Amino acid sequence: MAYLSLILIFCLISYSYCQQCEQSSDVARFDCYPESGSTQDKCLERHCCWRTPLKQMNSTIKYLNDVNIPYCYYPKDFPTYFVQTIQQTDFGQRIQINKSETTYMPNDITNLTVDLIYETEQRFRIRIYDSIYQRYEVPFQVPIIQKKVNITDYDVKINEQPFSILITRKSTGVILFDSSVSPLIFADQFIKFSTRLSSPLIYGLGEHRQDLLINITEQWKKLTFWSRDFPPVQNTNLYGVHPFHINLELNKNGQTNFHGQFLLNSNAMDIDLQPLPAITYTTIGGIIDLYIFTGPTVQNVIEQYWDIIGKPIMPPFWSLGFHLCRYGYNTIENLLATIERMHNADFPYDVQWTDIDAMSSYLDFTYDEKNFHDLPNLVRELQSDGKHYVNIIDPGISSIQPSGSYLPYDDGLKKNIFITKFNSTELINGKVWPGTTVFPDFTNPNATEWWTNIVSTFHDIVPFDGMWIDMNEPSNFLDGSSDGCTDNKLDNPPFVPDVLGGSLSSKTICPSAQQYLSSHYNLHSMFGYFEAIASNTAMKTIRKKRSFILSRSTFAGSGQFTAHWTGDNRATFDDMYYSIPAILSFNMFGITHVGADICGFGLETTEELCTRWMQLGAFYPFMRNHNDLGQKDQDPASFSWEAQQIMKQAVLMRYSLIPFWYTLHHEAAMASRTIVQPLFFEFSNDENTYNIDQQFLIGRAILVSPNLKSETNTVHVYIPSDVWYDFPSGVKVQSVGVFTDLDAPLSKINAHVRGGFIIPMQIPGANLMIGRDNPFILLVAQSQWSNASGNLFWDDGDSMDSIETKSYNYLEFSLNNANTLTIDALVRNYKDSPMRLDIIKVLGVNKSVTGVTINGKSFTNFLYNIPDQILLIYGLDLDMLAQANQVIQWTITN
């Protein structure tokens, strides 16, 4: 009561203060003092409001101790910008805004230009920048729109005094962007703006360990963006930066729309979310370059976003198989023992990896000729068996080897491609695994040629098939450098986002370090992005085939060049769960070939956990088992015979679905389709799906429901309202549109095929190259209307130009309600691999089958399972490419 009395007295003295600081609720406060150490005196120095959060509850005012609710917040009359001129342009409008008063951050920019660009019917772009001086912008190629589109899904309104932008959806009036909720601040190293959200339900904003749905109905949340090497934990900036989100719009008619936002900015950033609902962007450099994607479906939003950042890479066929790695093989004998153990246990697998223990003294582009003495021959033997090999490369290049003895450093020095100290030609030194290191500047035009040369030189010795680029945040065992950092404004900005370690130089190089395109202050979070581009180019140049790159650090658009894994997770059931929202989010971010270290990287796994994780990992787009130095072996063949059989069934299930997986990758690369997706992507009007992230969909057709809890034999799942069949048994699910408990003993992972889809499958081989010519299977899951459709893309699996040269096959499958299955070979240009169909399995055939015909001729090899309503047509040996159109029919009893 004493505090309330003070407020009352102050309001009597200064009515204006109370009027300007009055808020309808705590959730409408926008933080005026985001740094730590906020006090009333410091707040008032910024001419902001200071008030303890209050909440009306049962007619009694109670204090809240939620530290996320700001005590210091902007008054209504806080200095901001006013419109000076509005000019109509070919692309939209150009607006000049300025303000007469500066604010609390140094080097406030008072004159700004605002470009409103009507790029497409569903895409709007806002650019706000210094009217006088050129500022850093993300070196990122985006579509340049010079002509305003005439018809849009959105309305745009400008408020002149004070300046704000309001964007609404024409069809519903829902707010998509409203910057009037908080003042715009644009200083040299502090840019802050806010907008109202359409609902408190948002997705995206990575890379962070978090649930799939960011629900801010009753909570405030801060997310920080600055690439950092740190094992995934919650509330911490991690390896990559993806300031993109999708916001769900709940309309009064019960229908749901979606829109998205992408802030194209690579500087260190905080994004604050609050229950108003609203989002606040605070970045310490660059400009405001914000895209708004109006959907209206979530898949539309993804397509519109990928039109800006680029579509995902089409991976080589072999990379869809099972990968095996560990840090700590230590000797080639141990590595050989693992390979032999996997072979003797008859496990399919395709790719063997090694970690830094296979290097000589942790030096990039070397191998330990003592402990891994016969590695080159081992790699060639793997390749002769149809397998592939991937090795690890870190960006830190040793700078302390004898002159002339280490090509990566010597050649890089000649080409001047290493990052230098601020305003100097002296190289900046850090410390990583090999000791003192320097760091390549992959923005340097000479860097790709240098990188290709040293990759090629090592490839001549060890003919690796893919590159694993790790530690590329970039990671540094020191803070800044061996000499520390400067005291200038880049190393000591007036505001530092909530980064781990409290400093931008924490376990990386100095922000003031100089790169070719700009300072590391601006480019830090794009280091992995540019390294992925160089590595992708190098591998394509050397192998003349599609590249396979796996990068830990990523930025928006990295999916054009690289796959990704979720980093140094741990062997816990929680880590296994968090892998699901991670891979779903990265599919939204356009990095579709993504997975997590199966069974856990850190800590020692258990047989139960590893079995469950191998089952789940069989449904990751990228499937790799990997663990840390000092932990026991966790390759599948190292466990009990019983566990091996369960794991093997999971891997065989994956391998049988490879034609389906490969087609999904093709659709991602060509048509902007996610490969794995949350349930709400397909069932957007079902609010039960909005928060589900312990289940997911493969494409649109397979529902995966893993058991993520220790010592349990059931799993609580949601079965959306549609026709579903158990996979692989084919038994129809009876209860849909409900939450239910399914049996989930250790021997089983629950998966279901959705009615209306035809899944191309293949009989597995020992690895994908050996099994490429094996017969195909069509799994036909009938919808409630007794129809279904599907497709298959097939090429040599490695060519970079199969689409351009049309050296591929493309087939479409359709079943109508007259029991007629048609195979249309629309493109039949790849003839090096037989495409023979051996089995057709039709689910949901609710009447007895009396006969089958193939292209009009009677066929007797079929079985009909009456209780399960499954038709099996077998022994077909049908050449799917023999003619453009082939028809399979069956007759049923009336």
C-alpha cells in the first residue's frame, strides 16, 4: 500500500506522467530498459515509466514477481518519428520520416527512409534505413521487385503522426502487422521495433531448444540470436540464426489462416514475445528489412518464405541411408571392428564417418598415419561395397606448423583469405583443437578457390564422399583472441543482447575482426552459411556429383547448400523429445535434410533409450548415430541380440520407404514442400493439433508417434480425423479425431498411413546402392471415398543436372473408386536402373476380391485378407516404364 500511495502522490504532482504511463494491462508494456540492472532512477533518466507490475485479481491488487514483465516501459509520448513526405514509386511508396528528439542510445539516427514494397499478391516488404549514410546490409541475394503488384491479399495504412504501419488481411480484417504498439528506435547500434501479433500462437524463431509451439498466452519470452557453440539447452542462443516465424490466425468463422515474418538481419538480436500478444525485434546493426508473408495456408507461407531464402538442396541418394559415426574410434582397428560387427549382424547402413580423432594432431585435411594407418584403403573398400565415407573439417586452421609443411595455412596466407584484426593486416589468432589457429574468411572472393584446392589435395589421398563442417559458429576456446579484443564500439557496443557469456566475443572471435565484406560484428552468424557455400562448391567441383555437406551452424538460406544436425545433444529421453520440434522447425527454415545424433552424443546411452531413439531416428530425414569420446559404443550391433532385431526392423522400415523419402526431397527442392511436418500443417482447423510435437508427419501421408518415455509400454497420441491404417500391418484404425493410448512396447514404434495416399516402396538391400535395382512395392491406402494418389521421382541419385537434362523418371499413381489403379510414367528418360513393380498392397478393401487384371489380362497371384480388408497382388514383375500408362483392376463382390 505504501507503493500505491507514492504513485498516487506522484500523479497528483505530475498528472501528465500518470496519463502518459497509464496502461490497460501489464501485457501492453514494452521494455524501455532491456539491459540487466534496471532501477527506477535509470528508467526515469530515459524518460520512461517505472511501475511495479500489477494484476487485478478478485478485486484485490496483487504484486507480480514475474521478472519478465518490464518495470520500466515506454510512455505514450516517448520521442519517435513523424512522416515528412510520402512519394509514390513503381514499387510502392517511399516515405521520409524524422524526429526532433534523440533517445537514450548513442548515435540516434533522426532521418530515415522507409520503402514499402508490394512484391507479390502475398508478400510485402518493409525496408527502413538511414537516409544519408549507407549501412551494412545482409549480403544475401533476394528477388528484386521493381514494379508494384496491383492486386494483394493485404491492406496497408500509414499513420503519419507518430509514424506507424498497419497491415491487415483483406478477407478477414485480421491484423498482420501493427507497429503503433511501441516507438521505433533506430540508433547506430540499437534498432528496435514492435508489432502486434494476430494470436499468441507462433512457430519458428530458431535455433533454440524449445517446444514447437511458442505459446505466449500467459508468459513473456526472450529469444536471442547470435551463433554460439554450446550443447543444446533451453533459453540460450545456439548454433544457428533463423529470425522467421509463423503466426496462427484464429478467425471467428472457425477457419484458420497463417502468415509469417522474416527479419533479414544478421546482427546480434533479441526477440521478445509478450502476451498482448506482440513481438519486439531488437538488433544492434544493419537495417530493418522485414518480409511479411500472407499465406493464407501454412504451406503457402513456407513457399513464400523459400522464394526469398532459396529452396533446399537435392541430396545424393546414398545420404538418405543410415549413417554411423563416433568420436573415439581412436584406431583403425576399432573402426574396422565396428564395420565388421555391423556386417555380421546384417544391418543395412550406407555411410561411415570419422571424427577429429582420425586426424593427425587435430589438423584439418590430415589423417593419423599411425593410429589410422590404412584409412585411404579402408575408404576405397567401403566404396567398392556400395558404401560412402564422410570426414570432419573444422574451420580453425593451425598457424603454428613449420613453414611450408602445412598447405591449408601456407596457401591461405598467400591468398590473404584469413580474418584479420580490426583495422590491421595482422591475422586474428584463436585456439581450437590443434592449438593456435586462424580463421578463413569465406566472404573473400579467393576463399572458395583456396578451399577447393586444399579439399581436392586431401581428397586425392582420402577419397571422402561428403564433408562434415563443424565448429563453424565459429567456435573458439578463447574469448575473442589470444590478444583479447579492442575497446572500440564493435567489441563493446552500448547494448548487448542476452547472449550466452554476456559478451559477443564469448567463445568466438572478436566482433571487431575484419572480413572482406564487413566486420565480424555484422557477419558472425553467417560464418557457417558462407563456409557451406564454399564446401558445396568444392565437393561438386571435385566429385562432379551432388555434394553432401553437414553443417552445425546455419543461417536463413543454408538449406540450399547443406544438411544440418541439431548438435551436441545428450543421451536422455528429454533430448530425444526435443529432437522432434527441432527437425520440424528446421524444415520450416528450409533445411529439410536434418536430424539429431541418435542415441545421444554426450553421456552414456542405455539399451532402452538407444532402441527407442533408433526407432524414432528411422523417421528423421537425416539418420545418423553418433556419440562422444569416452562413451561406450552405441552402434546398433553393440547391443543385445533382442535389441538388435528391434533396431534392425526400424532401419529396414526406413530403407523400404526410401523411394517415398527420395520423392519428398525432390518435391522440397522443386516445389517448396516440407519433408517432415507438424500435424497442424495438414489439419489446420483442428485446434488439438496446434501444440502436438511428440508426433509428426512424413510428407502428408505417414503419421509417426514414438514412445518418448522410459519404462512405459503405451503412448498417448492424437489420431486426426481421417482414414488411417497401421504401418506396416495395414489394419484400419477405428477411432479417429480423438486422443488415445496405443500399445508401444519396446519392440514397436507406432506409425500410420493416411488414407488417400499411395506410397512407393522398395525391397531393401544391404545398402542403398546395392538395393537400387530391387523390385518396387506400392502401398495403396484407400480414402473414405475409395481413392488414392501418389508419385515417384527416380534418377541416378548423384547427377547435379538430372532435372535440367530431364535424365529422370517421374511416375504418378492414381486409384479411382472403380477399383482401377493407374500407373502413369510421365517422364521415362532414365533407363540405367530397372523399375520393376513386384507387389501392390491395397488397404481398406471392404469387399471380397474375385479377380485381378493387369492391362486387361487376368492375373491370378493375389490374396485377399477378409478380417483386415487387405488385397495383396504379388509376383507382378511389371516394368513400370514399359509403356506410358498401365492399369491394374480388381473386381469385388456386390
